[in-house]
Amino acid sequence: MKLLYTFLLCAICFAGFSQDTDSPYLLVSTKNAFIPLKSSITEANIAGTIAHVRVTQVYQNKGAEPIEAKYVFPLSTQAAVHKMHMIVDDRLVVAKIFEKQEAKKVYDTAIEEGKRAAKLEQHRPNVFQMNVGNIMPGDEITIDIYYTEMLVPVNGEYQFVAPAVVGPRFTGESTEAEGSFAMPYTAKGIADSFDFDISVRLNAGMIIQHVNSASHKITVDYPDAKTAEIVLSEENKNPSNRDFILKYNLRGNQIQTGLLLYEGEEENFFSFQMEPNKNVVLDDIPSREYLFIVDVSGSMNGYPLEVSRTLMRNLLCGLRMTDTFNVQLFASSSTMFSAVPVEINEQNIEAAIRFLSEGQGGGGTQLLSALQTAYKLPRKDMSVARSMVVITDGYVSVEKEAFELIRNNLDQASVFTFGIGSSVNRYLVEGMAKVSNSESFIATTSEEAAEVAKDFANYIATP
């Protein structure tokens, strides 16, 4: 008998479940059907910041007639499914990718012809459902799902989550009709008795710190300081009724670095990773050169320039004595406070504020010209990183050109942006910072200027 398998990448929106369930489950319409979940095994291989995960689900038709079922199971919200297999009685079926409508036609045709078929849909960003048709009596079906996801640390801590529960969804406020869902078909006690196991191999490329799990009791083995093997401990009770959450961090007392090498069939790859130390000592932070690029065009006249002066004073007073700075005013042209960056001291700060106060708002906003001038300015010390701080209301129409200019000069300077005014061009202000992989700040009042300057000082204090 010919087998057919369709795999949907397109998301389909539903209102949500209305029943509780504690694990992956099957929805069946056939009376007296008996098709329980037999096992669920998750194997994760974490290399650097990439988790490669294989989920294997097994179930069996223990009824007396062919049935069609809807199999619902959770995955990570960050999962990128890249491979899928179905094994039916030792036959391996590999997923094919179709457009959503075409996949439905192929699947329906296969069912009408009496062929075995399965169709995977993304029910929600973290819930998938599998339609499996013509499951014959006694058939055991194994589904292998392979996915990857990027692990991003929060406050220095990495977290890997292997979902095990599809929880209830309140549907009372939904405006979309979903159709009724029958309760998951499981015989009493079956849902709690299936085999459940999770194992993780962690190759961090650097020294691993504090591996733990608040969700499950785990056993951790360290083949070496940069590698950990994690399995569930035998004393876990009902380990399948909750998500598995693994946490670890890589930060020590010093900056940590690691290099991972990957050999491919045609190409080789490497991944370099660097982690900052847990507590940043100010003496360890290298000196920086700051260039404040201040908009003094006509739209900045009056209140916006007053806010800019307050902001500038607070920003300059927040820098370290080892840093240097300069100020560039721009409208239809640019003028410089100094030919070269100057030291941070009270005399230079007061002189810079007077220079800004003398810059009257007027003329057009030649932002591109100002940025081009800034990138060409001579450096006092080439070993010191330069940060350009752009202060403007953003009333220009060259957003995309500005983004491209910054993108082409990422090796020259980091760009931070401050939006000044009650209604700034956030597309420009936020976009310039995003292109530079930095942060944007908005100050609408003089009082806010003090707060955002403090936020900026905190942001740059511990890179």
C-alpha cells in the first residue's frame, strides 16, 4: 500500500482549546477507538547557543477498525522544524512540503483512495497538530520531529525548554469559530503511564556554570568542564505532566571565550562565543571616544534645543574621566566644538554647553551630510572605540539612506540615538539604533531628559 505524507509550514489560526490536557494527545471521532500514546522521548544536543532537538512520539491503534485521528503536541515557540519522519510498521515515510491548500488536496485525495497519510499543521506558534488518516488495527506509528532553536541568555542565564504539556485555552473572548473539540481519547490511567524521557548533551565551548532544573530532578555528568550530559533522575514522579526547563550560565569571574568547529561534507564551519564576566569592574572597561551629533535645524528651535542642552549636560557628566568627547552641531551644514576629541573635565563640559547654546535653531536638517562628516573626523587614538550619539527630532525623509550609511560603517562607530520633542520620528530614531545594534532613547521633556541620560549612562557602564 502506497504511503503519503504532507508537511505544512503555513500557520493556521484557531480560537484555541476548550479542554484541559496534561500531555500530547489524540482526538478521534471513531466510536470505541483505542489509540493511546505509548512513549515520548526528547533528545537535545546543544552546541554553543544552538539547540538541535529530536522528539519521538509513538502511539498504536488498539481498536478493531481503521481510524483517522488528530494528534496534538507542543513544541518550543522558537522552534524551526526542518525534518520529519513517520514510521508505520517499519515503513519510513519522509515529509514533503506543500503550500497549505495543495497539501489539503493531496491529503484528502489520499484518504479517499484508502492510503495512509498524515498532515502536520501549526495550530499555534507553540502547538502543532497532526492529522493521521487510515490507521489500521494494530498499527504502531512513530513520529520523529527534528527542530532547532537559538538559545538567548536573559541576565546571563541560558534556558532550554522542552514542552510536554498542551494546556487549556480560554475561548470565551474569541471571535473566531473553531468547531467543537471532543475530550482527548485516553483510557483511564493510560495518559499517565506512557514512557517519557528527556536527555540533553550540552557542548558550550567554554566552562559551564550552575546547571539546574526547577521543573525536574536531574542527574548531571561532566565529561569535561565545557561539556555536560543531563538526564532525568529516577525519583521524578509523573515527569510528563509539566514542561522540562533546564537552566545554566557561562559567566565566571573573567571574560570567557570558546571556539566550536564543525566539519561538513563540502564545507567546514566554526562558531566563536564570548561571555562577559559576572561582575564588571570599571577599571576593566576600556576608554571610549564619544561624538555628540546635535540637530540645531529650524524644527529644533526653542523647546527642543532647551531639552537638548539639559540632556547634553547630563550625558557629559555621566562619562568617565578616561573617556574623551566632541560635539558636532548640524543643520544645513556642520560645525565642530573641537578639531580633536577633548578630555572629560568640568572646564571642557561647560565650554561644550556654551557652544551648544550659541547654536541657534535654523536651516534644513542635512542628516546624511552630518553623518558623512562625522565618519571622516580624525581620531585622537585609533585604539579607542568611537560611539556617535545623535540627538534630533528626526524630521527628515532620508530614513533608508541613513540606515544604509550606518550599516556600511559598522566598523567605524556605534550609533546611539536620542529623540527630542513631543512627537519625534521614531522610525528614524529607533531604526538608526537598530541598524547599529545599539539602543534608542526618547526625551519629551526636560525632566525626562535627566532620566533618559541616566538610562544611557547605565546602559554604557556595563557593556
